[in-house]
Amino acid sequence: MHYTPETVKEFADIDASIASIEARKIEIENLAKERRLQQFTASNGCDYCRGRGWVVTWDTMDILDGSAADYSDCPEKGCSAETRKASGLHPSNNRYDYNRRTRWNMSEDMTESERDEYHTSAARLVSLGYARQSIYDRAAVRKGKLVEVMRKSRTRNSAQVGVVGKVFWHGVSDYGTVKVGLMDTEGQKHWTTEASVTVISQTAPKSYEQKYEDQYPLLCKITRKTNKAICVFTLGKSNPLGGEWIPWSQILNADQVQEQISGTLLKDGKPATVMIPPWLAKKKGYLRE
Ligand SMILES: [Zn+2]
């Protein structure tokens, strides 16, 4: 859809907040790692075993998580339980550390305030994610919302800029374009692409509801349906051979009709009242001029 400058700014602000929290998380991680590395180096930590006290002597290439490896004690002279206690772990973890439970835990090398900030930032990121989603939901074109045409789509007979209407149809065309059908207060229908409209209200006011006078109730039996149209036989009238096709886009109570015929066998025809615009009723000969 066409985002308003306000919505674009809201997205930009949220994304900037997310980016700054992410950057600060990485900064804290690096501070902890740097602190650990300095202490490890200053107390002559053993680089051979990274302060773990064991080394891998054999591993199969078949099991990639390292769970089949063989280990032995660190052979480095001067590497003992005491020196390792003094140096602590080198701030690097590999797959063997996962198996041997000798992982360096970065939060132990954070200051208390860094640790608080680091862990609360996870919650802040989650809530920013929700906020971002709600901006998206608010701006998303959905049935029943009030939208305004902001630019003329290149498709033929597309709605003019400035047309405001209630979305009564929203879906993908045969060419993969997301299209929108909107109806103004006069009951006029307009068609355009989703990319051409902006949501101006989450629910269209009552004035955008189809008035009963603008609808012709067609009493009929529905005998076939496709994604585009239904085939009807009108009651008490002569019908063209094979029935009459009415496109879904012209059916004013499409939701209701869909519901009525969903999952039913249409072989003998399902009786229904299909609301259509008077001009169509005239064109099809149901209603005389
Ligand atoms: Zn060692």
C-alpha cells in the first residue's frame, strides 16, 4: 500500500530504536569479551587449552557437533587447576565447550548495569517488534477500512486520485497485482491497486454502507460457482440456457452468499437472495427501466 509520510516516519523511528538497541547489545558483548580477554592475558592464561584444562585428541568428521570426540588433560607445562582458576576461561566458545559444559558465559563479565541493560533490551526489542507490527496492521488495506486513492494506477479504468471509499474487495488479480475495490457514499464502485491507496480510517462510517434502495434482491437458485462468478437460475422466470453468470465483484452481499453456499452441493441449485446493483439487474432483464 501507499504509506503516508507519517507512517513512513513511524517505521523509521522504530527501526532506528531497534538498530540502536542492537548496536548497544553488541557493544556490551564486546566490552565483556574485552574485559575477559584482558584478565585472561594479564594472568597468563593457557592459550593451548583456552583455560579449559582439556584438549581434543581425536574427533570423527562424521559427527559435526563434536559429541564423539576424545579428550585428554592439557599437556602444557605450567597449566594447572590453580593457574586456570587464576586466569579463568578465554572468551571463546567452540562446539566442544557445549559438550563439556565449559562455555564462557559473557554475562559473568558484564557489570551489573550492563547485565541489566543487556537483558532488558531483549524485552524492549520484542515490544518494538509488536509496535512495528501494529503500525503495519493499521496501514494494511483490509475489507471494511476507509481508504483514499493517492495516485492513479496504470490499469485501465482505475480510480481517480482523491476518491475515498470503503474497501469491499481486496485480493490478487490474475496478473499477481493486489487489487482493491472501494465503494464511495454514492454506492459507486472504484477499482485500483493496493499500492495506490492509503488507509485513512480503520472502519468506514455508516454513510459508506450500501443502501437497500441501491440493491436489487435477486431471488434465485445458485447452481455453479467459480472464483470469479456464480451461475444462477431465477425463480419464476424463464432463464437463458445454462443459467446466468453473475460476477462476485458485483454481488453486494458476497460474504453472505459465500457463506450460504460454502460446502454445499450445487447440483440442484441452492436457493439464495443475491443482492446486485440495479444497473446490472436492468442489464440482465430482471428489472425493467
Ligand atoms: Zn592448558
